[in-house]
Amino acid sequence: MQYGICNLSIIPLRLEPTDTSELVSQVLYGEHFKILDSRKNWLKIRLSFDKYEGWIDNKQHQEIDESAYKHLDLEQPQLVSDLVEFIQDTNNQLYPVTLGATLNSLNLLNHSYEGKITEGLKDKSQLLKTAFSYLNAPYLWGGKTPFGIDCSGFTQMVYKLNGYRILRDASQQATQGEALSFIEESEPGDLAFFDNSEGHITHVGIIMSNNYIIHAHGKVRIDRLDHSGIYNEEKRQHTHKLRVIKKII
């Protein structure tokens, strides 16, 4: 088994080993992974954090050994807490990194960082404060940064920045936590899931107080939430049908 780490700011994780393939997620600076397969200029990887799999360009990583991988697995993640910061290498070259990038591998990569760091479990009340950091970020299928993010990437990163580990896709996240029977039972920070006409869960957002929700739809935005789903006051219509509310923490 081979192992690797992302040594660039953001790299695409694709469904198939080609540049034209669907972007299924992104690998942020400092995320480590197992290498499952290789094909010409591509590597199939499994991220340590959420076990998500996809293909990356083999020029966009640095190999590490098994002991380094296991050591990173055991460490509490240290994360960039500002929207954008910079990593510096031994040649004084700068690498931009975004909110939620992992810093545990700085010594391994011979990089240095002087910005703000967040680590450890935060109180549930901090989730919405973190969520507001992404407000108005444009929607990007597979995105995980303030410069482009999808609905489940948004919820995963908000929870990650507060020390909690949830899965990558909305349908996966819906398998976690405790289901609530009514909106009235929910607390700010709980997750609301929404399904399509075929009954598949395709959307997720973070519940706020007073029947509001923050979610990524076109952009990270705040809308009304009721028993039917998400109500967009600009369009004067429901845009998503509520399926279940889950208490993760």
C-alpha cells in the first residue's frame, strides 16, 4: 500500500482518471490518503478523514510512508481558521491555503505557517458562527472552500472546523446522528436533509434559530425552513422538500 498527502492548496478529486471527468470533491492542503490504484497519470485515492474515494493527478501530491500516515491519523487536526492564508516553503515561495486546510504535516513537507489555527472540539453553539464564514460562497459541485462549495461540503467543513467528523455526501451524512420527529425538537447546528421526487436525499443544510436554515444553493444563503421544506422568499416558493432532521451532536 502507498500513501500520499496534498502539498498544494486545493486539488480536484474526480470520478474517473481524466481531466474532463466529474469533480466529486476536493482535496485540501494537508489532507492525507491511501493510494488504491494507478493509471497512467492518475492515482485513485481514499482520504483518511472521511474515506471518500476518487482520482487525482499524480503530479499533485507528495508520497509519504506508512508510519507518517499512521502518525497523522492519530493526531488531532490543526486547521487554518481564516478564509485565506499562506504557507511558505524553504525557498520562501508562498502557497495560498484556504479555510479548513490541515496543518499537521508542516514539518513533513518542510513548510512553515504563521497564521491562525483552530483545533479541538468546540461547543455546538460555534457551528453557526463558522457557517457564516462561508456566507455567499458560490455553489460548486464537489467544492469544499469559500471560493466554491456544495451543500454537503459546506456542512462537512463547518463541522470539521469545530472538531467533528461527518461524511462527505448528503446521503451519507443522513445515516449519521439521531433523527428528530419535528422541527420544534431541533437546535441551531442540527442538520436538515431534503429529498428529490424519487425519494433520494440530495440536499442538506444547517438549522438556525427561528425557523431559518443556512445552506449552499446557488450560493451559501439563508432561507426560511418549515415543515414542507426550504422556502425561498425571493422566489416565493419552496425549493427543497424536507425529509428528515438529524441531531449529530
